[in-house]
Amino acid sequence: MDCIFCRIASKKIPSSIVHETDDLVVIKDISPQAPVHLLVIPKKHYATLLECEDKILLAGMFEAAKAAAKNAGVDESGFRTIVNTNEEGGQTVPHLHMHILGGRQLTGRMG
């Protein structure tokens, strides 16, 4: 498969890995939208959240987000997690991934 996130997760493309488990990697985003902008990427390919029925993997993504936010120093001040799904949902890479944003006041409150 020629998926860029599959190649990053399998380490065929170098990246700044900040956390890794058997099932996923957390990397620094190359086009950060905040002082802290990380991506949680499953090693197994799922094009979107809608394709993934692995509840253990999905829980692992949130556990990795918590650990990465703590390691980045934004766990106390706050951070945002985002999973964009499909084109209208803002997904630009067709591989399930979660954004972690923090390090500044984030606007556009959701609730």
C-alpha cells in the first residue's frame, strides 16, 4: 500500500516519533497548527474512523494521546484531540489518525 501514514508507521519514512506501542505511533506534525501538534497513527491501515471496529485500538489511541500530551507538557493546561473523518469532515490523509493540539489558547469552542 502506498499510504504515507502506513509508511511512517512502518518507519519506511523518517519521522519524529514521540511515543510508540505495538499498535500505533505518535509523531510530531510536519505542518503544526499549534505549538504542540502531534498525530496518533495506527500501524494497521483503516482509511477512516468508520472502518475501524477495533475498540481496543481506539481506546489505545486515547491512552497514547494522554501520554503524549503529558510528555509534551500540555496535560495540565489543556489540549484538543481531533479525528477528522472523510473529506467534508476535514480528513486529508485517508488513514485513521488523531490530532493532538495544545500549547496555546485554542479558539472555536465545541462544547
